[in-house]
Amino acid sequence: MTPAQDAYAAMARLYDLHGWDWYASTYGTRLIALLNERGIVPGASVLDAGCGTGTLALLLARAGYRVTGVDLSPAMIARAVVKDASGAVEWRCGDLTALDLGATFDAVVSVADVFNHFDTLDRWEAALAAIRAHLNPGGIAFVDAMTCRGLEQMDVQSVQERGGITLILAIVYEPAARRSTLKVTSFTPSQVAGGRYERTQETITEWGQPVAGILDRLARAGYGRVERVWATNEDPESDDRASILAWK
């Protein structure tokens, strides 16, 4: 399997400035309620798999969970550590497809398109199996990712300006490959005097997978009960996101 690449090395320090940690504010409270409903209550151990700059992990910690955050990107983890002044979360670096933290958890959550960075269902299965290996008996995995339809809806070009920061996005979705390519250019005020701006560029690729294929890989990875949650359509391919609970 080809080694994973850090797609966010250049953008990590700007990630929160551009609002890319949106999941915590949009779905965080709903996710905590879902965990509580399924018996994962404050005090339980939770792994945020693909934690990015740590916004969701810190929200979970404030809600009373014992949280570990892991991400492929050392730059993203470095930002998370800076945000976690009280040391509420344990931060680790690791590739989800070959994860070995030497610990198990009551729940593992992986959200905000983390799994969309896997280009094949084989990588999905490897990550799902690794997550299962990090669950306590009866533990729950929650995976939330964009469907092919969701990625197709993101096929746009835009210019966003906020607080003196400019973000230029060009997103192209290729249906045949189920691939979405994001070319991002960011202009932020430079630390050097004189009204200059610093330009940062990055290309980020995501892939959609058939939901039926995802469910098959969950079974192959050894999960028992599986449940779609937050669905708005009977046909999962008609939803923009696939939100799935799976039990060890």
C-alpha cells in the first residue's frame, strides 16, 4: 500500500482561520448527543481519528470525555497542541490505515471527510480494521464522510474574504474517477511590515466511494451491527454525507 501523504502540511497554520474546522461547530453537539444515546457518556474514552487541529477533540474533552486525538499531519497536531493549553487531550501522530497506538477506547470517531482522503475501498477497509482493533469490546466506531453526490455538489470556484484573509478555491469533481480535486490559494497578512500578503497554495484530493461498498468493507473489517444515522433519504447515495455507526 502506498504511504499516505500529508495534504495539509502547508495549510495547517491557516486551517482554523479559513473555518476548515467547521465540523465541531456544525455537528459537535449533535455528535455528543448521539454518543450519549448509544451509551458513550462523559467519562468514556474516545479517539478522534483524523483530529486535524483538534477543535472537535477539545469539544469532546470539555464535554467530559477522556480524549486522544491522532492525525497523519505533524503540522496539524502541532496546531492542536498549541490550542490545548491545559493538556486536556493526548495528541498522537499516525496513519489510520496502519494505526497502532497501544490503547483501546470506548468509541472512535472519524469525521469531516477524513475517510474521503482514501482513494480506494481497500484503504477504507484497512482503516476500519485498524479502528476496530482500537475499540474496547462492545465499542462504537462513528464514521462520517462525503458521498459521491456530496463531492459533486462541491464542484465550484469561489473567492472568500473574511477578516482581511482571502481564500480562492477551485474544486473539480470527476464522476468517472469519483475524485474531487481542490486547488486552494490563501492570502494572509504578512508578519513583515508594509501591508504585504503571504500566499500559500495547496492541492488536496478527495474520493467518494459507493455506500454499498463501504458497508461491505465494514462487514469485512469485522464489525457486527451497523447503523446509518442522520440520513435524509432512503437511498444513501442521495444524501450528501454518509454517517455510520458500527459496533465491535
